[in-house]
Amino acid sequence: MTFHESRHRYDSRTWGGGIGEVEAIIMQTSHKSWDYVPENFQQSQASYAQMSLNTAKLSPSKLAEYVGRLNEAFYDIATFDVNTNKNIVEMSLSNAIFRKFEIVAPIRNKNK
């Protein structure tokens, strides 16, 4: 969240809502902290990116460009497609997200 908000402060491409939000979200997904945020937060950001992109009023070619970037950014989390009849972005969430974590537990002395 902090990284996302810092993008709005320091990167003018993220100003103004709409496409600015999409830029900030894409940047956020490439930050090292992205791997540690909860699945529901990642999914909410995918949904927010879709909503923001649909309010941006882009040409079909620009819309397709952003959909490609979002599909790359949200690989294994969500899939974005352009509905060419309505010129909007549709999104579907992946069925499951699997993460690999190392579980470390202290060794306890049973004699104590």
C-alpha cells in the first residue's frame, strides 16, 4: 500500500485517477513487497485496475496495450480481456493462487 501511494506522490504518470491508478497498480505488482501481500489484496487490486481502466476512456488499441500489461502483472492472479463489442475490459480471477513459503518453527526441548 505504501509503495502504491508513494507512486502517486513521486511519479506524474500516476496522477489523475483512471489510467494513473492503473499505472500505479502495475508498478506496485513489480515491487518486491508484492509477493508478501495477501491474496485478497492482490485480487482487489486486479478488480480496481479493471474498474480504473474502464473509466479511462481509451482507444481500442491503447485498451489492448494496457490489458496486455495487466495480464503480465497479474499472471496467475487474474486474466483481463477486452470486450470489443462494448470497448470495456473484463476480468476473471484465477481459481487458486499457490504460494511457496518456508515454515520455520523453533525446536523445543521436551525435557524442560
